[in-house]
Amino acid sequence: MPITKPPRNTGPRIAREKRTVQAMLRIYCRGHGHAGRPLCPECMELMNYALCRLDRCPFGENKTTCAKCPVHCYKPSMRARVKEVMRYAGPRMLLHSPILALLHQLDALRSRRKQNAKGSLR
């Protein structure tokens, strides 16, 4: 039996990111007619992978959105799958989980502002 490490990141920002990923995967899985409750095996695998990556994110509560992150911790195949999910589910999040969608956009805006502030200091 493999030994599992406890998650490093347990703060509110990471918890919200996890809820956002889970909501997006539910939207994607249902929208593509995948069989399974609450998720099909393929989407469940991707969700478990994404949650594990969030647990191990080196930036913790100070993380940017994954799309803007300087460290790409996803395997290329999983990254492509997550991109596909986000392209489909992202616009639909406003209908299904509007608060999570808006908070995710705020996080993206904040990380963009931080990057611009760092760039202007140079």
C-alpha cells in the first residue's frame, strides 16, 4: 500500500481553487455525456490529479491562477486535459457557480497586477 503524504496547502485560497476545479469538472463531465455519478472515471482521475497538484503547489496561498503560473507542475497530457475542461466549463461557470467564477477572475486580475507591479520596479 503506497504511503500518502498529508497535503501541504490547507488554506482558504487553495480550498476555493479545489472547489472551482471540482465545479468545472462536473460541468464538463455532464456536458459531454460521460457516464458516472458524480463523475466518470476519466474525469475523476483528472480531478484527483488536479487536487493533488493543488495540495503540493509551492506557492500555496500566494499562488496565481495556474494559467499564469511560472512553474508548470502538471504532466503535459494532464495539462492538455485541464485546458480542454477549462475552455468548456469556464464560460458556463457563470451560470452554474457564479461566485466561484467571479472569484477566479478576481484571482487572475490580482496576479496580473502583481506581475505588472514587479515588472515596473525593474
